[in-house]
Amino acid sequence: MDVHVISADWSKDARVLQEIRGKVFIEEQQVPRDLEWDGLDEEAHHFLAINSAGVRVGCARLLPTGQIGRMAVLKEMRGQQIGNRLLDACIEKARSLGLDRVFLHAQAQAEDFYRKAGFLPFGDRFPEAGIDHQAMDLALPIPFEPVPGIDKPVIREEAPDPASEAGELRQFHGESECAEGLREILDWPRRTLRIYSQLLDHVLFDQPGVVEALSAFVRTGPPARLQVLIHSNSAVVSRGHRLVELARRIDSKIQIRTVPVELATDRHTAVVCDDQGFFLMPDAENYLAFANRYDPVQAQRLAGRFDYLWERSKTDAELRTLRL
């Protein structure tokens, strides 16, 4: 039986959307009503799957943040690729809105489904409504609109050729190599630097050369901005930290925020330079790192995750007032 997906309007289609989600989530999966109806539906973009008989058999939604969710297909209609069509509709809508990333919280049993669609997991599994979930995301291609009347390609001088040395993936082993590699990449950025480090790793970020490079970066001019995300300030408070002292002196250009406990699941250490280059240590406790001066796809994937957490984090007042 043929099924097609259409856009839905919550103000008009709330009843049928609630009916489908009620059957799948509340009745079948025993999700509490107050969790299912989270107050976000009015601002979301909704989609309905309809079969050739005109019966609504599935639904999904896309939030303005890029989060895809409430993917539900009636039990008797599963196994017919309806979930894929709903997912495709959400992704296409996100592209049309200019989003560079979509993400979702996949039920553990559905993780393979999303992997096949190109989504990659990040962080550890976590319980949501009593069900194990895995956070996953998908980087979207950046749309290019040619300028009418101009046939020649636009050349961005600041973007190195990925095939050149600047676009090569480099690898670092051990504490000293990782620290040297980090110091080297801090000469790359001109506009933005994002640093994600659970405890603001002293081996990497409390080194004189690193802090001097960061100080030089933020003093280059108005565009320069340094954002830092940490999980806890305990190590900084107990040992002191050169980067935190720098942030206190130049608080208009350097911000440090603490990730909420419920979102502090990422294990990596990362530095993103101008959304083009990155330094990544996949496991913060294992000094094996990778860096690439020009890899926009990976850099923007890391930046997207960082920005998602940044918006949900708060400035650490204790670090702003701490005398080191």
C-alpha cells in the first residue's frame, strides 16, 4: 500500500497527531503523558504519513533547534519504510531552513535504523522516559546559491586546498605530542575558537605557550572570540589554571560555561578553529589526538555539538570571581 508524507499544522492537525503518538508512545511504550506532551509542539514542524486509503499511519516533528523527534508509526504499518520517509521529510525541511545539523535521541533498539540513514552517535546512552536512548546527529550540506550573472567560481583565499598539506589529517601520541600539536593549531584561527574539555585539561590548556597563543588570538581584533565548555571546575579550583586567569582579565572576549550534569556525557576533548579546522582527542583520558587544518565537515559537526551544549550551559560564576 502506497504511503506519502505531508506537512502538518499543529493548530489544525493536533488531534490526529496526538492520536498516533498516544497509541505508540503512551499506550504501547508506556511513556508518561506529561513527558510526551512537553509543550514544544506549537513551535515544531510536523509531518504526517498517509496511506492510499487516506488513513494517517505515522508522524514526526522537527524543532527549530534541529532536533528530530516523536517519530511514530502505527504497529500494524511497520516494516514498510514509513519511518524512512518521515525521517527524509524532517531532514529536507531542516535543509530548507538553512540548518547545518540535525540531531535526535534514538531509542537504543532503533539506533541501527538511524545509523543507516547517516546519523552518528555521540556521548553515552542515557534513560529517557524509562527507555535507553542514544544521542545521534547528522551534518547537513551547506547550500550554495550562485550569484546571477557570474559564471566564474568564487575563490575563498582563506580556505586552504583540502588536498594540500593544510588539509591533511595529523595524529599525535602521548602527552607531549598532543600538547605540541595543540599549540601549533592555535596559530590557525582568525575569528572563533571553541574549546571543549571536561576538566580543562591542565596538560593541554594550562601551558604557558598555549595560554600565550590564546591571549594573542583574542587580542587580534573585534571578531576574535573564545568559548570554553567544561564539565566541572573542581580541578581548576584545587590547582589553579592559567587560562581561567586569562579569562578573568579579558572577560569580554573569553567565556567559560559549565555543561549541565544531565548533558555532560561527551568523553572527548576538542578545539574547533573557525568552523574549518579541529583538534580532537576522542577519549579525554587517552592522549591520542587528531588534527586537520581544513576539514569543514568534521569541524562543523564538532561545532554543532558544541553550540547545542553551549546554549544549554551557564556561565560559571565561581570561575569568574576565583582568585588564582
